[in-house]
Amino acid sequence: MKLLSVNVGRPRPNAWKGLGATGIDKRPVDGPVADPGPKGTGAVGLAGDRAYDVKNHGGADQAVHAYAREDLDGWEAELGRVLSNGAFGENLTTVGLDVNGARIGERWRIGPDAVLEVSRARIPCSTFQGWLEREGWVTRFTEAAVPGAYLRVIAPGAIRAGDPVEIVHRPDHDVTVEVVFRAMTLEPALLPLLLVADALPEPDRARVRRRTPHS
């Protein structure tokens, strides 16, 4: 299990949401990338990167997004186009790691110092669809339920391509990134299952409680 690349966004216009810019255009960078900034400023978990839709992106619970190279390869075959590392707007492109099978609260050590904690699933939006220039992309991506994971930073540290990824903690529950995604999108009957995951962000827990009043 290792990082194939560490990807940082280049700002570009975001006509798909009517915003001045988006950071979805992630490109691999050379050398180490350091720790996150504070909530509310657009700062995220990698130095040199930022979120522009600060209502829906960035902050401690969405500091870093990871996506598996194996899943990108699957989408390459379906879409009939090359998808470089970072093409889905992910900060970390991994190999050998079951990103969607990771449990909420699972912790990964990357390199010698950095520790990240799996917090939630990535939910697709109009920017993602516009970026890929694919009609109906949000629907197709949702059906596939391979969203990739958002992570929060537990211990900052420099990371770089080629660093090993080690799972150093795995919670004693079965709430995975995939289960959260399915519950939050097409399978709301799964929502009550999510509350056993203490590391699920409070806004998501509140949403579960609103939609399942007897939980």
C-alpha cells in the first residue's frame, strides 16, 4: 500500500457552480507537501492547495481526498479516456489500498510522520460533472458507489509520492466509506447504521438523525 502521487489544485474558472474558481484541477507535485490550514478560509490538508466552494469543501473533516488508482483504471476502461493521477480532483492517488472499504475512523500513517483519519465519503457535484465533460456523470458515479474517501489530519507531516501507507487503527464497526456513500445517496434505509461510527462528522450525524427520527 503506497501513494502513487500527491496532487495539488490549480485554480480555474468554475462556470458549473457560478463561482470564481475551482480547485478540482489537481496535478502531481514533486517533493513533500505539508500540513493543513484552518476551517473557513478554503484551506485544506495540503500546502499549496485550497477549496473555493467553502460551503461544501475544505475544513477539518474534508482536509484530504484519496482515490484508488485501481478505481481510476476501471473508469478509464468505461469512459474510454486516459485519467491521470489527480483527474478526479483527489489529493492522494493510492495503490494497493481499499479506499472505499476503509472504515470511518480508520487511521493511515503515510510516510514517517503523517497520520490521517477516514472521515466521510466524497459526494459528487456539478463541478465534478462539468470538469469531466460527461453528461449524466453524477448519476453514473453515484450508481457505481466508488466515491473515494475524505480524511482529516490527526498528525501533520511531509508526504510524497512513493511513501508507504500503513493502517494503524481500524475501528470495531462495519461502517465503510462505501456504506456511508450508499446511505447518503441511493439507499437511505442504511442511514441508521451510520451512527455507530463515532468519527463520522457531526453534520453528517445530524443529517442521519433528521432523516431517521427514531435513531
